[in-house]
Amino acid sequence: MEIYFTGHARYQLKERNISQVEVERTVRRSDKILKQSSGRIRVARRFKKQRKVYVLVAVYEIRKSRMEIITTFVTSKIKKYL
């Protein structure tokens, strides 16, 4: 399935220094998937950076046979998101 990044998501990638490749990897190989009441899907994947563990979170919707990434962020709050 095609992955499309909204303007907001592309802006967040740039602001938060996150690569599209990392987000695509998270969507395809997530550690946790949560369907939200709004119909959006939140996925999370654990990764290490400079000896610390973080979680990359992405929120997307399925529209017109493609995944539309709405937003993404990195957090150290592992228990909250995994």
C-alpha cells in the first residue's frame, strides 16, 4: 500500500529531524498498533539512538487505498506508547 505524507506530517518530519524511511519502517514493522475512536491508527516502534531507547510514533488514516501519515513524533515515554 502506498504511503503518503500530508503537508503537516512533512513539516513535522523536518522540525523533529525524523526521516521518511524511519516512519515507513515504523508503519510496516510496528511494535504496537492502536485503532483510535476517530478512525485513525497509531503505530509505535522502539529504537535506540546514542545508547538511549526511544519510541517513534506515527498516526495515519487509510484514504483512497493509501496510508496518509497525519503526524509523527519521537518520545522517551516508552511505557505510555508501548
